[in-house]
Amino acid sequence: MMKETALCPRLSNAMDLLGKRWTALIIYQLLNGSKRFNEIESSMPISGRLLSERLKELEMEGLVTRKIYSEVPVRVEYSLTDKGFALRPVIEGIESWSQQWT
Amino acid sequence: MMKETALCPRLSNAMDLLGKRWTALIIYQLLNGSKRFNEIESSMPISGRLLSERLKELEMEGLVTRKIYSEVPVRVEYSLTDKGFALRPVIEGIESWSQQWT
DNA sequence: TATAGTAAGTTACGTAAAGTAACCAGTTAT
DNA sequence: ATAACTGGTTACTTTACGTAACTTACTATA
């Protein structure tokens, strides 16, 4: 569909990314420092298939960087960029809203 | 699936709601005051089917109230509760992040 | 030599959610 | 009688998500 939101393209674009399932939780994990694929996977009920897909999206959007260490077995670490870390107040805002209004 | 997120149930619960498609945009619309069904529908490319579904969810979660005016044709107005309005800083945070990091 | 183990994925397939379009009820205006 | 309006609902298609098995590359164990 090519129809464009009359309203607030900024919010709309951001939600296309952040609103996808698991995305906010992945960013939340990475706010505490870089993590390996399996660490993220076992911290939440996400499948490898979708985690891989989400991390690629986040990398493409410039929120996450991927670093490969050629050890045995291979180690891959994901971490937030400045753009990703800039979401900290948003994530924390959602958390505190949730806490206050449950 | 019954598996529980080890991490941050607050963020997880909030994102189950706010992360659904269109939900944040609907709340954004209502931050400027109450709106009719058709007003919301025509402000973004959402279908009646899904708008109806989302508004019911938001009403059930206590973020939105629904008021019927028995005029001709009928008028139905949706507005935010305090719980809904409390999301203003979150929505504005996402907007400004989006503006800054595009 | 074969077997198994590990990390980080990918592939194939089934189900659930979202998108699209047509339709409906109640009332009024033409 | 016909059309028009709002606020939906129904039926159907397409896309996203969930599950489980498999893959690659290397190592350690029997």
C-alpha cells in the first residue's frame, strides 16, 4: 500500500521499527552492554529465526552493530550504536508508565 | 506459548499493547482531544476492521473511553483516560528520537 | 574413525494476525 | 423508492510469526 499517513511521519516511521515484535526487548537487553546471539535468545522466548531477522533489521537501521570473533566455536557480539542508546529514555519511559499504571 | 520472559515483565507487558500495529498512532491522535471513529480512520491508512479491534483493546486496557451520542447519524467519540494521557511523554520521546536520528 | 558437542544461524512448513473489499442497520433527505 | 451517512461486521487473501529440524565449521571424546 502506498497511501501515506497524513499524520506524523516521524512517529509512524519509528513505530514501524520499534513496534515490531521483540524489537524493544532486544534493545532493552543491549542497553546493558553487548551480548552474544545465544545470550539474547535465552533471555526471552524468541526463536532463532526471528532473532536473526530482527538483528538484521536493527543493523540495517543503524541501531545495532555486529562483531564476529573467529574463535572456536565462533562468537558474535551485538551492541547498540549511539542511535540505539539514544532510545534509553524511551524504553525507560515505557517501563515506568507500565509500573505506574498496572 | 506459556514461556515467561525472564527479563522485565513491565516492558514486555507494555509492548504487547503499544507494539501492536497502529496502537501508538491511535493514541497520538487522541492526545489532541477526543475524536470520532471516522476521524481516526481517515487520519491514517487503517481499515475499519482493525480500527474497531484496536479501539476495543484500548478500551479494555483502560486507555480509552467510548461515548455514544444518539444523534442522526450516530456519533461515537473516543478519548484518552488518565492512563492513556500518561503516555504523552513516551510518544513525544519516540517522535523526537525519530527526528534527531533520521 | 566415527560420534557428539557448540555457536550462530538457515530452511521448510503450519498457524495467527493484518490487509482488502463488500456488506449491514438505523435514520434522514430527495 | 433511492441514496447517503456513521459505525461498524463478515468473508477472504496475504503477510508475519512460531516451531522444529537441519547446516557449517571446528574441537574434543571414545
